[in-house]
Amino acid sequence: MNPSGFDHPEFDGHEKVVFGHDAGAGLYTVIAIHDTRLGPALGGCRMWPYPNTDEALTDALRLSRGMTYKNALAGLDYGGGKAVIIADPKKDKSADLMQAFGRKVDALGGLYITGEDVGLTPADMEAIGSATEHVRGTSKTHRGDPSPYTALGVYCGIQSALGHLYGSPDLRGRTVSVQGLGNVGFTLARFLHDAGAKLVVSDINSNAVDRAVAAFSARSVDTRDAHTVEADVFAPCALGAGINSTTIPQLGAPIIAGSANNQLAEPSDGKTLAERGILYAPDYVINAGGVIALARHDVEDDVLEADVRGIGETLKQIFERAKVKGEATASVADRIAEERLSAADNKNGRT
């Protein structure tokens, strides 16, 4: 079989994988629906200039599985799904392209609900929303850009990790290496700075680095060296797979807690981190603030903020259970998510 089929290494029993094309709009998209036992699949759409279709499919499969576990750990009644658009957001984006994608989402009849991810903006979501009601993060759904809530959840997760390792969540005098200064990373840096942390920042965008250095009195490093910085926390907030067999021996911080998806290149990397005494905040737990905002778009702001801050408590439970069991935090998080999914099976009479 072709590796783009059922034997693809990232295929994990996905319920549906859709390849969508609209020649007139120049749309090439992959929509992956991993699991709908808890409800319709909810997950953002990423626009990225993938070099080939297989890399786009790989990302969609991995990210959609992560959304299943993220939504389960966040206590949301939604399954996991993700979409990717193969295009360069800096030069290929158009209203026609966004509307064409919206039509592909609409054709799924509510099985998948989309939202904003890397490469898209609130304006793009409005264009998508003109073609489908199965979208979040638009003016019709009351809240736009979910990134501030993602950043808030990561901030609370960092506090939880510090509390577990050092006995106090206080950030004053702590050093955090923030890798990636997009919407989430920059907002996270602001939270950390306001709490008294010392920041080391990095990004492939030099303008973003300059802004952070000026705004937060931060020190800058090459993004390729961000994980090696001697710090209390390494916060990866860029793309995934940055924690791997090469980088793990080079880590300069005892805590990894950031917003990037799929931070572990291989599942075994979670065990390696635990064996080295490095506390890892599982990515799909700590970065769930954005999807919580999308899912609970109709609640009051103070209620939503309390929900997002609850990420810290969820991580505390994972850290403590991992310590007692002598297991990797990533494994514990997976098991808790799977317990909720199994409970949904039992409730629905499925085995």
C-alpha cells in the first residue's frame, strides 16, 4: 500500500481523512477526523507551505490525534480533528481560498468544526465562516483569536510545574527560554515578564525578537540554541518535534512547558525525559486554552478564564500521579485521556 494510505505511520484508527481540492480557488487541503466518541471533532486549521502532500497528511494525522487527547483532558464534549491547507500564508491567501475551505468543512455536515491555527487570522476565520456555520473564532461566535487563552493556559501550566519541582509557583527571578514569538509566544512572554521572570527569547523572525528584547528586557539567542539555555523552564512555542534524541541530551532546563503541538518527536521521548529527571508538561494538556475558548465560546469571560486556569490543576494531578507511579508524565496524560474515551464507549454501549 501507498504510505499515504491506512499504513501511514501516523494513521491511528482515524475515522475519516478527506483530501479537498478546489481548482478555481487554488485550494489543497487535508481534513483529518481522528475520534468523535466525545462529540463532533473540534480543531483548528493550519496553513503552511508543506513541500509535499505526504508531509501535510502527516501533520494532519498527528495534530488530529493530539486534539482528541487535548479535548478529552480539557473535559470538553468534543472529539479530535484537524485541517491543513497546503499554501504559503504570506502570498497564497485569498478570500476565495478561505471560502473554498469553508465549503469543504460544510460538506462534512458538522462532523468537523474548524478554528484558527498557524497561518490563519481572525479575518480568515470570518471568510471561512461565510461559507459554513461549523467554525469557531468568528464574530458570530463571540470570540475571535484564541491565542491569548492558549498563552494564559501555558502560563498557568508553567506555574504548576514550578510549584511541583520547586515547591512554589513564584516566577520572580526564574529564567524562562521562550522559543517562538508568534501570537501565543509573545503573549506568554508578556505574562512571564509581568510576573518577574527573566526571559531568553528566540524566533526565526528577527523583528519579533527585537520587539521582545525591547518590551521585556530579554536576552536573545538563536532559535536553534533555545533548548540549550541554562534556565528554569524551556518553553517551546514554535513547531513540533523539537524534543528528540538529539536535543534531549542538550537541554539546559529541568522543566519543559510550552505551547507547541507534538513536541515529542517519538512517544519514547517522554520516557527519556523522565529518566533524565526533566519535568515535561504534556503539550496537549498545557496548550488547551485556545480550544477551551473555542468550545466554550458562549460563557462569560470570568467563567472562561477560570476554565483555562484549571489547566494548572490538571497538570498538577498529572505530575503527582506520574511521581507516585514512577511513570512519564506523557504516559500518564495519555492514560487519563484514554480513560475518558473508554468511559464514553461504555456510556454509549460501545465496546
